[in-house]
Amino acid sequence: MPETIAREETPTEELARLLDDAEAHRLRALPFDDLHRLARLYRSESARLARLRDRGGDPDRIGHLNSLCVRAHGLLYSKGDGARSRSFVREIARALAGTGRFQTLAWALLAIGVVIGFSLVVLDPSALYALMPASLGYDTGRIDALYRSAEARDAFLAREVPDAARNMVFGSSLFANNTRVGILAFATGVLFGLPTLLLQFYNGIMLGTIGAIFLRGDHALAFLAWILPHAVPELTAISLCCAGGLVLGHAMAAPGRETRTRALQRSAPAALALFLASLPLFFVAAWIESFIRESTLGTAARLGVAAAGLILLGAAARVLRGLRGERPTSPTW
């Protein structure tokens, strides 16, 4: 019987075999020699693919080689889970660093709204009924009682023993509602930013109006202890969403030499990063509002939570400022 002569493996076949091994056992499990060989074959076969395309080679052969090169590129240059997470954090850091003027505008709108809402109520208490509509859960009788009666304000700020089950449901509702407000502020930015501006301004007016009710007499400190712990992350989150909406609005209103579509596409990643950065803050705000605000925790402790929130936000901003300039390496191997 004639002896079978083993046929030498072609580079294309070797590339296919190494890819099968890498996909079956994960890229990092391959021996270094195989990994190095896979990278070399990818480069040489990519060059051969280009030559075949230029010469108009067999379409089936080109298709097969193209699929191998695509698989190899995905394995060699895709980011692992850790690198992908670091890249995501870097994108948020760069978005925060590159959108400072929009964040400043968002906070300025909120502050102006607070001053106007507070001033309108101080100058004319009847403005309360227009600024705090019944649709928000404040009917005329309750608003009047809160403004005129110290006992009503005491009852509103009273601290009760929490019910964990009720607080969990309440927290979920708050998170959903606050996130909905954030999405609205962010998404309506595509309408040249006008709804986003109005929404943030009205948020400020509402906050100033509530402040005008409680920042009087003996209730000022208790009110600050009631509102600040959850207001720190919540207002930061809403302002980030507003800034994201303003980024989109600026792309629509002032696209420069680009088309509006192209300007929107270029601005969208930074705007989306701001929105995504707000989501954990909404979650933290809902948790605090459910389990800190609705608790018997004392005034000093509540103010301590608010101060800790500010410190943590400042520390996070510092860390992100350091991350924004990092550059990831190309291949994961």
C-alpha cells in the first residue's frame, strides 16, 4: 500500500485552525508562539486579501479569506472586559472635561430659577398657587397650610420610623420618575435645546418656591437637612442630563460648516456619556430619599450625608480629570 504523504498546511488553513483554537479556549489561553503566529498570519493574509481584490480573484476565495481576517482582527484588537470598562470611564471623563460650558449653563439656569422662584413667593405669596400646580401633588389647601402654618410645616418635616418594604417601593418609583425627567431634559435637546433650557429653569423655580415656604423661622435648618442629602446627587444628575441636552441643542443650532446631521452625530457620544454618568446618581438620590430622608436620622447626621455626597462628587471629579488623558494600548494580547 502506498504511503500517505502529509500535505503541508497552507497559511490560510493555519490561520483558520488558530482562530478556531483561540475562539474555543479564549485568546489569552493560547501559547505565546501560537499567539505570535496568529498575529503574523493576520497581517500577511490581510495583505494577500488586498492583492486578490485588486486582481479580481475568485469571489468565494476572497469571501473566505475576508471572513478569516475579520475574525482575527476581532480577536486581536477587541478590548477585553476590563479594558472596555476603563475605556467607558475614560469616555465619560473626556465628556465631562469637554462640556464644561454646557454644565455651567445648566447649573446657572437652575440657580437663576431658584432665585426667581424664591423672590416671587417672598414678594407675592399668592404666586405659590401658580408655581406649584396641583398636578404635582400640591393642592391649594395644602400649599396654603404649609405657607401659613408652622404646625403644618412641622408635620411635613416630621421624622418617622421607616417601613423598609414601603421605602423600597418608594425608592423604585423615585428612581423611575427622576430618570424620566433626566431623559426628557436630555432627549429634547435635539429641539435646538429650547425645551431643555425651559425644563432646567422650571426645576430651579420649583426648588426656589419650596425653599420660600420652609426657609423661614425655625424650619430652615430642618428643611436643609431634609432636602440636601438627596438634592446633592439628584440635582447633579439632572444638570448632567440638561448639559447633555444642551450639547445636542448646540449641534442643531450652530452646526458650523457641517450639516446638522453630521454635527449631531459628532456631538452625540459626549452627550450620551453625560446622560449615562447621571444614572448612578439618580439611583443614589432615590436610595437616600427613601432610606435617609424617610427616617428618624438626626439633623447633624443628615447634613453629614449631604457633606459626604459633596466630598465624594469632588473626589470623583478629581479622579476622572486624571483619567481623561489616558490612552489605551491597541492589541489586547
